[in-house]
Amino acid sequence: MTKTVIWILAIVGLLPVTLLSVGNLVSTFFITRLSRDHYDVGDLSVQIGSSSPRLHLATHAWPAGLALAGVAAVMVGLLFLVPRQPDRVRNGGFLKIESYMDRLLRSRKEFASVIVATLDGQHAILVMRQSGRTTLDVSADRTKNDGQEAKLREFFKKIGMTPSRDYRSANGGVVDATCNFEFQLPDDPNAISRLCVAVFEDLFSVSDKQGLEFTTDGL
């Protein structure tokens, strides 16, 4: 939604400059043709209404070209300014996980990450690679009192994984509202993918038909 609003505002704001520049280029083209036919064009101006000031048309193309180049630069800049939207997979998202993990491990950036989440935003995991170290971050909301923290601990204990970090953090002004776990991972996209699928299926009880979204950084 934010991306759409920004683009609409940018297009509306740049439209007058674009139209005036295109109009100037068109008038310059016709002026050039008339000059080639040995017509003395002189000063050209446009007046809309009897009381409005005259708009003088330039006989050179470079101002309009410069303005259009500026418009193009702003539009290109918006492509980098606006945050990239998540890749949404409505069905069969589990099969896509390994390709994202492979891209993550191949990234040459100092920091890269992939957030895999359900489409409703209820469940998410973070796989991060920083300084050659790959980790999985999973959290549980302790304020819900649904036993998710205990399930999370039991799940990873059952598969023989010990967290490298186990800490609590505040959320929404509530102290120790979130329990966070960090696990170190091997540099194997297939192994990471299988672990992610197990987390969604066995811990979150999410099926492959519910859809996933992938938010990437540094890939």
C-alpha cells in the first residue's frame, strides 16, 4: 500500500513538468522544420484566456531534455527508495524455501537474511547470514499464554538442537513479552530447508497449502 501511494504522489507531482517538457520538444521539432523551409518563425508564445500571461516557448530542446532526464532519474531512484515487497506464494511454498536458502548462502553481502512467514503473519522465522555465520531465529509470544514457548523448546530439544542464544525481549511496552531463540546452522541449503519445513509443519502446524511469503535482504 505504501509503495502504491508513493508512486501515485510522484507521478502526479512530476506530470506537469513532463507534459511541459514534451510540449516543448514537440514545438521545437516543428520550429526546426519551419526554419528548414525558410520560414522566419520569431518568438512563439501561448496564451490561454485574455487575462492570463503569455507562456513563451523555447526554441532549444536542451531545457526540456534536461527536465525529462531529471524526471527519469527520480523514477529510477524510487525503485531503490521504496522497500521491496515480499514474494508471496499461495500454494507449494515449502518447495521454494531451498532456493531462497541457496541464494542466502551465495550472497556476498556482509549481512543477508530471509524471513519466511505465513500469509496471515501469524508465524515467521528468520534465517540470517552475517560474517560467514548462518543462524535461525525463532520467537514465541509469551503474552498469549498458549504454551508456544514450551512447544518451541521441546521441538528443538527433540531434534537435538541447542540454542546459541536464548533471551527475552520487550514488545508493545510489555517486559519479557517475547522469548527469542537463535540456532547456528550448517552451510547446506537443503538441510536448512528441511529444518524450516519441519518448523512450519511440526511446530507451527502449518500445511503447504496455506501459502508463504518471503522477505529478503542482501540477496
